[in-house]
Amino acid sequence: MRDCTFDEFWTEFLSAQADYPDWRPGQVAFNILCHVAPDLAERVRGTENDPFNISSRLPAFAAWLKANWETN
């Protein structure tokens, strides 16, 4: 179980974008995920849902995360 919900994670991501203006949105989202759910970050790293380098993947990333948030 995570220390936060998916919705709390997503809210943190949305607010954190202003704190890192030089980072791509996908980079911000992935780095926060590494902090709050490193197991999920490892599962999504390098897949077609990984937004780190391609921010246009954020919708697929969000859908994948939401579906997998409570799983181990």
C-alpha cells in the first residue's frame, strides 16, 4: 500500500510543476513517482507509458498508474 493515494500523487505532480520550471512535465511526474512509489517507477521505466523523456505520454502514464496504484 502506498503512503498516498493516486489522486494525492497527481495533485502533488500538478503543483510541483511550478517548482521545477526547467523540467519537462513528464520528468517532474516520474521523479515524484520515484520518491512516493519507487516500485511503480521501476515497473513503468522504459515502457511506452514512461513520460520522463516524452511528456505526451502523461495521459497513458496516468491511466497506467491509476490502474496499478493499489497492486503490489
